[in-house]
Amino acid sequence: MRSFLTLAFATALLGLTVQVSAAEPEALLVIKDHRFQPAELKVPANQRIKLVVHNQDSTPEEFESHTLNREKVVPGGAKATIYVGPLKPGRYEFYGEYNEKTAQGVLVAE
């Protein structure tokens, strides 16, 4: 009986792991020349999003968004992963704190 329960638990845990890892859509945001590309990034609404920010500049930049309640420094030449959502349909502004005049963007959940 004990081995049956162990097998049942392991099977349930494996199924849960597969569901969690396959559930999140991924979106790519690039920082180049102190600008976000694309400046408007569309993502699915009502889902958790894995946002990968690739800083192609040689200097660091900080991804900052008050509407998303996120901030993360991305070193020059590096990538960072930021999870957001699930988001209601709408527009969520973000900016680069180190280059606010040029590094502006919006996440559009639809």
C-alpha cells in the first residue's frame, strides 16, 4: 500500500510540474541604443507572461514599471527574466530608469 501511495504522489507531482512549466507565454523585449524594441509589445491578457529583456547595449539599464509593479536592472550585454500578470486587458507603461528620455515603452494586454 505504501509503495502505491508513493507512486501515486510521484505521478501527481510530475503532472503538476509539466503543467506549470508549459503554461506561460514568453515575450522578448530588446534594449538597443537606450531604447526598448519594440516600443509597444502585445501580450495575451489574463495570462502570466515570461518577459525576457535582452540588453544589447554595453551599459546597464533598469526596466521599471509602476503599473506592472516591477523593476529590474539588466546589465549591459545580459538578459533578465521578469514575470508579470495575469494582466487585465489594457496598456501598461514601462521605462528605462537610466535613460528615461529615450527608453520608453508599453505592454499591451489584449
